[in-house]
Amino acid sequence: MKVIAFAATNHSKSINKQLAEYAASLLTKVDVEIIDLNDYELPLYGQDKEEELGHPKLAKAFIEKIAQSDGIIISFAEHNGSYTVAYKNIFDWCSRIEPKVYQKKSMVLLATSPGSMGASSVLATAVQSAPYFDGVVKASLSIPSFFDNFDSEKQKLKHEELDEKLRDAVSHLDHLK
């Protein structure tokens, strides 16, 4: 069994990347591959660009990573209450190749931010929309006030209740069939 995990951002020091990697480290019964959206940088999606380029190799490679996985962990960064441009762009390209982007994969959706809302707006959007793209959301969790609740030196949550909730959320992917 294989799970892919990534932050839905291209920021090199993303707190969502730290959260996705920590969440992935909690899985004990499956292989995990951490993906970096920077490895899938594409031109800004548009119909004219698609007519010019067709389907770029990197978009095909990303959708293939999803196809080859059994589960997905995504930690969403929030820009102005919504998806980051980096995530939305790769998603838009992939949806042109395979409209059911998530391909019936079990998913754990996460989000965090420095603020008290923990990127809950984008997480709610992601949870609501995933089923339309054949995502099977097993759990979701927002981590508020990242710098108060995460030990960046130890790379783990220091808030026990949140850590337990995260462990419970990702445990759904340790039992994939």
C-alpha cells in the first residue's frame, strides 16, 4: 500500500509541508512518498495555453502519482481564504487529463496557518469539493496557530489533544485495502 503526501503550496519553508510530512511520519503500515509541488511547476493554466501545449508531461506525471497511490494526504495553505495558485494550477491541469482527479483514493485533508482559524476556510472548500473529483475524504483536521502548536525543531505537534486528533485522522490511511 502506498500513500502520497504533499503541501498544497510551493513555498519552500511551508508550515503545511511540515504538517504533511509529520502526518505522513505517523503512518506505520504503508509506504509514503512525499511530493513537492515545486517539482511540478507548470505554466498558468488557460484554454489557450492548453491548445498550444496539450497536456504537459509534469501534469501527466502528477496525475500518475495519484493513480499509483492508494491514499493521499494534502495539507492546504490558505491564500486569501482559498487555494494557493500553485495547487489550483496543478489541479486545473490535471483535471483536464482526468476529470476525476482523485480517482477514488482515500484522503486525509489537513490545513494550518499561523492564525487562530488554521486555514479552515480552504480546508472546508477542499473537503466539500473532493467528492466531486472522486476523492474519498476519510478525515480532515485544521491545526490553528501553527507556531504555538508545532515544535519546528522536533518536527511534531506539541499540543497533545491536536496530536491525538491528527493520529486518529491519519490512522484511516494505515488501514487501506
